[in-house]
Amino acid sequence: VVRKTVGYCRYETEDELLLLNQLYSLLRLYTNFFQPDTKLVFKEQVNRKVKKHDDEAKTP
């Protein structure tokens, strides 16, 4: 989520750090309260591999 929002640039100054911290506080709220999320329903093992089954994504 973070790299998708701010990219892969290198941020080194104090001003950039302050801006990123402000952005992260808002991004945390957006991600936790407004983005769809899935829950793990069950796992099954098929030939030594574990397959995970999730329910449909729902907004909180």
C-alpha cells in the first residue's frame, strides 16, 4: 500500500519525513476503514500444497 502511494523514490530530508508521516496517518485510516478486505474461510491441503479459500471482499 505504501509503495503504491508514494513510489520507490528515496526520501532523505526532514521535510520529506514530516510529509510522509502526515500521509501515513491518513493512509492508515483509508486502508483500515474504506478498503475491501477478505477473511480466510478455510485451508485445505492438496498434494503437499496448502490452498487457502477466502470469502468475498467486503468493505468494513
